[in-house]
Amino acid sequence: MAKSKLWAKFPHDAKGFDYSADKLEKNWAKLHAGDCEPFPDETRVSAVLKAIPKLAKVSEAASIASALQQAWRDYHRGDFHAAFTAGEALGPLGVSVAVKAGGIHAVYLLDDEAEQLQRFEALNAMAEAACKVLPDEINAHYRRAFALGRYSQGISIAKALSQGYAGKVRESLDRTLKLAPKHAEAHTALGLYHCEVVSKVGGMLAGLTYGAKASTGEDLLKAAIKLTPDSPIAHIEFGNGLMLLHGSKREDDAAAAYEKAAKLKPKDAMEKLDVEYAKAQLED
């Protein structure tokens, strides 16, 4: 997964996404409004190490915190390969940034479908291992849901349902929201879960077999927008959800959602990719 040919560079100007020095901490709340990622300072890392000593020595907290902060700077700037590599090297403590970097890169910048599947499979394994070591870490569970959810989309929702992957995604999202009820990205992901299952198997079977409902899906997607109105992906996925559930009947509403996303000012590389995707949807 670390082969350079699989890591296409961020194709846009990243000058506006410089979070060097103390800029990262000052902007952290805005940058991570969607995923509720705690700022990885020495205090935070020390607390984790004291609770789970086998991860590393507490005396290493400062250097680990510094490495994590740099990995997130790389991520927000669009250097996804560097962010992934740094996160992977830190083991369970770096899984959140590693999976997010590897995953966002795969969604937007990795064109080969087979390589995408391999990427998400590997990222899911990383996140799953982190969940066992850090059972109360919000984004260990969310990153697992994200990676496995994207893998499921790649093999088809029908196949994912038959192999039980969708249930694992639901389990991880439920756990995420139990730990962090205001986790906007988990609201979005769970909303899409409902929409995709209903779209694939129909409302009655979706409700009886998988506990999925169209109305719940829409409500969750709307909740994400309410939590993070400035997040392009919240609007994009709301539009995607409407298309899954209603098709051409709600095409205008979906287009309006994409338009809202396209007009937002991106705060980092991921949001820039989201905005460009929204613009592309409007051009189709």
C-alpha cells in the first residue's frame, strides 16, 4: 500500500491549507467539527498511554504528540501519503489519521478499482485492530466504519449485505454515536447506510431485516448538516441520499444540496476535493 505510484499527489493549490506551528491547534475545532477528533497534544497522549501502558512509555508522549500533529498537518495540506505513513508508524495511536488520509486519497485520487478495494481492506484491518486496543476511542470505530463502508460500496451493497459487512458498519457507527452523539460524519455515514439498504432491498425488507428506514436516513443526513453546516460532504451526501431513495423525483433537491456544497469555502485538502466533486455533479 505504500508504493508511491498508488499515491497520486493532491491536484490543487494547497497554500490556503497551511496549518504549521500553532495554526493547527487554533483551527482544530473547525477542522475537526465533523469527526470530533481530540487534539493530540502531550496531555491527551499521556492520558491514553497511562490507561493503556502497552502502547508506549508515558515518557514518549511528547514525541508521539508532535508526530501526530505533523501527520495531521500533512493530511490537511493534502500530503496524504506522508500523513498515512506517519500514522501507520505510530500504530493504534496513529490509526485515525492514517485511515482518514489513506481513505480520502483512495476515494478521490486512486482510480484503479481493484487497488481501491485493497486499500480499504487494509485500512479496515488497521482500524479493526485499533478498536480492540482502544475500545473507547471514538474514531477507531468510525474509521473502521468508513473503511469497511467504502469497501462494501466497492463490492456492491447487495454483496456486502449477504456477507454481513453492512451489519459490521452499522455496529461501528452505533458505537461511534454512543461515544460521541454529535459526531456529524457518523450521522452522515449512518444516514447513507439506511438510504443504501432501502434503495437496494426495498423499504419493507430493509426495515424488517436490517432495521433500515428511509425516513431515518434522511433525518440522520439532515442532522449532520445541522451539526456542520459549513461541511461540503454533509451536503453532498444528503444529495446522494436523496438520489438513492427517490431518484429523479428529488433530483432538484439533490442538485440544490450539491450547489450548497460547491459554494462553501474549503478549510483543507479534503474539503477542496469535496467541493470539486460537488461542482462536477452539477456539470453532469
